[in-house]
Amino acid sequence: MLKSKTFVKKKRSGGVMKIVREHYLRDDIWCGSEVCTECKQESTVLQSDACIESNLCTYPHYLVPDTNVVLHQIDVLEDPVIRNVIILQTVLQEVRHRSAPVYKRLKDIIHEKEKHFYTFTNEHHRETFIEREPGESANDRNDRAIRVATKWYSQHLKTSNSEADGLKVVLLTNDQGNKQKAEESSLLVYRCEEYIKSLIGNPELVDRLALSNDDKSDITSSRVLFPEHLPLSRIQAGIKSGSFLQGTFRASRDNYLEATVFVQGEGEDSTEVLIQGLQNLNRAVYQDVVAVQLLPRDQWVAPSSVVLQDEGSAKDDTEEEEEEEEKALKISAAEAAKKPTGRVVGIIKRNWRPFCGMLNPSQIKESTRHLFTPADRRIPRIRIETRQASTLAGQRIMVAIDGWPRNSRYPNGHFVRSLGDAGDKDTEQEVLLLEHDVPHQAFSQAVLSFLPKMPWGITPEDMVRREDLRNLTVCSVDPPGCTDIDDALHCRELDNGNLEVGVHIADVSHFIRPGNALDKEAANRGTTVYLCGKRIDMVPELLSSNLCSLRSNVERLAFSCIWEMNHNAEILKTRFTKSVINSKASLTYAEAQMRIDDTTKNDDITKSLRGLNKLAKILKRKRIENGALTLSSLEVRFHIDSETHDPIDLQTKELMETNSMVEEFMLLANISVAQKIYDEFPDCAMLRKHPAPPPSNYDILLKAAKSKDVDIHTDSAKALADSLDMARVDGFPYFNTLLRILATRCMMQAVYFCSGMDSDFHHYGLASPIYTHFTSPIRRYADIIVHRLLAVAIGADSTYPDLMDKHKQSALSNNLNYRHKMAQYAQRSSVAFHTQLFFKSRGILNEDGFVLFVRKNAIIVLIPKFGLEGTVFFDAKDKAAPKLVFDEEGPTLKVEEHTFRIFDNVKVTISLDASNIQHQKIRMALIDPVIPGVSVPAPDIEPQAKKPKLDR
């Protein structure tokens, strides 16, 4: 049956265009129920014994939630208890339009077979499709469609099987009008809350209910605490007229009364607006998109230097509390430079997610209302209702925000799920993955279905389309324990006396084809995430550690970049080819270094390594001469106990010549490929740039160098590189390393971008006019895109629309930049947690360090032995606080009679402060220099027996 609508649309040119929309209706759409004998179904989803113990529904039943129930109660629907649910097409489409995250979660539930969620395409069924009536709103039409489909199901199941008389269909809605109309149509209908509260065997499910408006009014005070948010129409008009600014809300970690709103501008015109005080913050939450109104200039203030943590009063604000807070802000900001200051007038887009943290049980006995403290200090405390407070105390839990009324000090939310005991390694690892938005769920069957069938082998068809390089002496050089080997190298002398050098990269794009579920999952994950003792793969292990990994003595598909060079490392020819290789050795950096250094070895692999190493030194020298920066950052390696998996030793990583050797050829391959894909596709090449830092970023570096009478020039990357090379202080051999560590902190973040959407391609750190990522497709999705572009450029593969769409490439680049940033943060958090575990078992240690930064009331100390930074505070809370004099120009901090400067040598005690189980931290105290009332005596530390170590 065909329904069609015809209408005309005015075109930009002034003409009209006739549009015909056809809507096909069918009568062969299955109901999906096991009890049905009428539908000729090949398979069923809904069970015949659909029983959930309920006081309201004492019979087998299917659930039909409306759109708002799905949008607001998705946490409840995800619970294993809720099964046999009919998701109507009307609901699915509405959810898709209104919330992409909820839509994805709903689709994931539908794909879980044990949940028995069935999608019924009611909009294309002849008996359930309805036309929108004159004067009827789209929302009312959809509500009616849901009621019609629910009624059809009830009647259909009765008529299709006489034994199904006991099976009923229950509509869940929180809309009073919809519920009333459903009852008038003799439908079985309940509010979601009353149905969930009726479940006998699962009372804890009530905690996962999002609060309704009635519940919200119960737990808020009568006093209005915040200004009303303006409606979206007024906000849009205000932004258009320039009276309001739109930006992203960024709460402070250190002061809950302060935030900034980042307002994106053209080029370098982006600005930050300072927001201070509860009233002006006006219920905005970190990462919300908000509208702000600038205050008059005479009301502008300076950022606060005071640390204010919200102590979490169980009741709503008192006027005395507000006065104390405002006073603290004014005192701290009195002397500093004032900045543009404003207030939040409305919320354009909420970016709420489920938050990890811990419950603060109420002091009131039998109370069900408690405060939840998020792990992220930038998120406000959340008030929730739970009957499991005694069980959840001491556990890490997840909570979602439901809303933030004007008369509530805190947002209201609901319990989502428990993650495990606080402090447990697996629990804390789960928390850091969730908090950094790292996709880490097991790969779905839909994704795994696109993996090659085993046993896999290279086919004759593959060999025809590829260059056979199996005879070459190819080897890989990687960190110890590496299983996802992306790259391999070779170097050999040609008959004409020149050298042939090849970089061979795993051909991941052969296995991951554009647009399938495996490709979409890899694009979403963006990068492999490396934690201490754990790796979160971007692609399934069959590819990452097996079929794509260029392991030794097995044939593998590769994408090769091959140069002909002279002995001065000058490139004479470059070519790219899909290939088949057979790596002759999988070496660690140390093993490769030993081969190069061992004069008794002269085999083909060793000769290849020596040739590569010689060329790499020349390439590096040329790069540095061109202005490339050689910066420094301390990376640490944990030695893990083989039984307990606890860290038993902590060392900074040592870099060898072979590290630099591999790096040089990876850089060269990336630059060569970048130029090739840009030449072929100037509008849609995926490139990587590193912006030059603004001059103000170098302030701390220049001050640090000046304190040691060293000149640093920052006019260009080359000027900086040259002056860093010249920076030396007699009797202070570590000075240059410290300076380079500080210079690294001044740098901007390198980012992916689409060549057709930007004009600045320069990579500041590498001093290269163009750059991309080609060499790690197993662990970076950007490299897969670059492989596809290069394959099309050399005629080795066909293109597809999204690859040539600069807007889609730009959107993809943004996601990859976000995922890469989050992966870095997650890795740092993992190192921090394992560092805490290490010091937990060590007690108190005495170590030498260097002052890296000087603050108004503290010094930040670097411990080179552990690559660890910590803060030594001097502002004691009692009356015996030391006298502090801070000079911002130095910067210097005078504590009593001693003055601290950047790079001063100090000695500190290091211990773990576990007083706050959720926010444990490394605590440092000063031993030397000795300052009366500040320094602590060096504790006697007994030497500990060494345990056997296993390097993981």
C-alpha cells in the first residue's frame, strides 16, 4: 500500500520545485512474539513467558515505553531485570532526533539478545500507521501513534493465539494527558515510577529512576537561590545583537566559586570570560554551552588564588555562607590584574554525562537523601535519593544529573550503578576510563563479524596486486613486550652505490573497509589507550596483535615507503607500494643497540641496523639545523610484581640511539606521505600541525633562564632550539634537561586537521612545512585514513564519498583530537594511580629534587629519579604560619629567611596522603634547606628487602 504527499518548495533562485514523498505501508511486518501464530516469522525476540514479579502486573506482560520514558529512564531500561520491551519506530526516531547518546545506548540494548528488546516498525505497518490530523501537533500525533500501536499489539496477541489470553501489553508514560487518553482507550497504562516501584524482587531499581518534577519539588527549599535562565529565543536574539556571548563553561578544579567561559572567535580572537560567585555561575556545569552577559567594567574582577573546596552542606545555602564565600573571593583577588567578568544568563546545551564518585551518607538516621561527591572536582556535588547508602558507602558509584532547580543548592540526580570498592585497582582503572570518556567495552558481535575468518593466509590475488618484498632483510625495533608491531625497517646497498631504505607499515586498511561496523568502531575509539599494565585496543586483538602485527618470520601485508638515498641521507627517489614482507627479527631497542655496538656481529640484520643508524644520525642533525626542537619530558616505567601485579619499582625510561633511529625514519615517512597525499588531494588530505606558541607561553621559561644568567631566544623554533643547545651552567649538568622540560610545558598541542579547511600547515616542533601520521595504523585511526588516501593516490584502492568530503574529514579530525587528548589524560591518571600504589608500599622516602615552579604559597618540586612532581605547601593553617614574600618578577618565594628560585636543589620526604580515599595524593615535605617551623627532620628509613622484578 502506498501513501504519498505532494507539495511545492520555493527555491533560492525564485522558482518552485514539486516534491513527492512516498510512504510505503505493509501488512507483513512481524510482531516479534513467540506466542504469535499469525505472523510468519523466521525468528522471534519477545518471549512467551514474559514474567517480571510486580505488585501491579501479576501476569506475563510486554512493556511499551513512550519517548520521554526512554529519554529520561534509559538507566532503568539498561538494567538486566527489564526484558521483553517493544520499542516502536515512532519512539526510536524521536529519541534519535533528541539525544544521540541515549539513541546509541538504546541501540546497544536492542542488540543484546538476552534483553529481548524488539523494534516494531509501526510507521510502515498498515494497521498502525496514522496520518497527522489538522491542527494536531507533531508531539500529539506521535503520542497517538504510540497508543494506536499499543492497542494493536494487545488485540493482535489475543487473536493470534488463544493461549496468549494471560499475556498483556503495558504502556509506560509519565505524560498525564497521554496516560488519561490511553485509559480512555481501555489500554493498560502506568507511570514509569509506579511500575518500577511495584517490582517485588528488585527494590534497588528505584534508585536508578530519574527524578520527576514532583520528586524534585519535594527535595528543594522554598527559597530561590539562583536567577532564572532565559528562554532560548531570548538567548539567540541576545547573541545575534551582541549583548550575550556564547561559550563553553569551564569550572575551576581549585575553587568551586569560580569558572571561565571560553568564547570561540575568529583566528586568535577567542576570549575567556571570568565568572565568580554562585549567583553568577547560575547552575552551569562543566562543559555546558552557556550564554553569558558581561558585567560593567567597574565590576570586573581578577582570578582568585585561594583554594576553596565545597564542603557539601546537606541543606541549601544560608546567607551567612554566601557572605563568607564572597569575602574569600574578594580578599584573594584584590591585587591581581582584572579580567573580563560576566554572569551566566542561560544554558544553550547541557553536556551532562554519568559521573563517577563516592556517596557522602547523610548524618540523619534513616534518611534516603544523600550528597554524592564526583571524582572530578570541576563537577558540583549532586543530591540523590537511595535506600542503599550503607551498602554504597566506601564504593565508587556512578550518578546521573536529572536537573537543577532554582531553589536547590545542588543539582538533583539518581544512582546509576556501583563500580566496586574505592582503592581497588580494577575499580580505579574503570573510573579513570569512564572519567576520560575512553570507549573500553568489549567489541560487539557486529564489529567482530567483519574480522577475517581463520585460518587466514595471503592469497594469490593479494600477491598479484602487491610487490613481493619477502626477500628483504626487514626487522622491527620496539619497546619490550610490544605485540602490536606497526612498523618495520630495512636498509641495503644498491648496485649503483646508493642505499635503499624502506619503512614498512602494517596494512590495516586492507582488513578494515570503509563504512562497516569495524571501521565505525575504530573511528569512534580513535586511538589505542596505553595504561600501566593494560592496553585498550582501537581494533580487535586478532588484528592488533596477530594479523596486522609485523611479527618476525611470518608473512604480512604492508604499505611500504621506499627511498633511494646517497650516503649523506639525501633523498634521490621516493616510491610507495602495497607489499608483502617477512620480518627477519622482532627486536627491542636494547637488543638492536647491542647488535649495532657488538663488533663481532656482521650478519645482514646487523648491517641493516648499522646503515639505518648512520643515516638516522645525519637526518637528525639536518632536522635540528633546520630548527626542529629537541625537548624533554620524563617518562616512567613500572616494574610489576608477577603475582600481585603491584608496582615494586619505578624508574625513568632510558633512551638509546635506536630509539632515535626508529623515530627519524618514522618522521621521514610521515613527511613524505603528507606531501604525496596533499599533492593529490589538496582539499581533503588529513594532516597534522603544531601551532607556534603565543609569546606569553614562554614567560616562565625566560624567567627561569634569566635567573641563571642564560639567554633564551623565542623568535622562531630555530632560535629556541639553538639557544637551548647553548644553555649551560657550570657545575649544574641537569640544568639543560630542566630547561627543556620547562620548554615542553610552553608548547601548544599538535592537532589533526583537513587540508581544505585550514591554511596553516606548519609543524612548529619538527620545523616541517607539512606533516601527517602514517606509521601507526594499528593504534591510530588517523593513520588508516592517510593509508586510504595514499592507496587512492597510487591507484592501489578505490575512493569513497566520505574520504573526499572535507567537512566530514574535518569533523572526524575533531573527534580524533578529542580522543587523543583524553587518552593522554587517562595515561597520566594511570601513572599517577600506580605511583600512589608504589609509595603506599614504600612508606616515607627521602629524595633529591629541583624546584620547577614557584607559587605564592608553595613550590612545585620535580624528583628526576621517579619522574614525579609534587607540591610543598608553606601556608600552615595554624597561627604559626611562616612569613611568605612572593615576587612575581623572579619568580621567587621568600619563606622566613630563605628564598626559593626555579631550579633550586632541595631535598624532600615523599609519602602517600590517603586521608581522602577518593582524592589520594603524593605529599612532599621539605627536609633541606632547613627552615625553622617549616622543614621536617629526615625520618629514619630502614632499607627494604628487594623483591624479584618482572618488567611489564
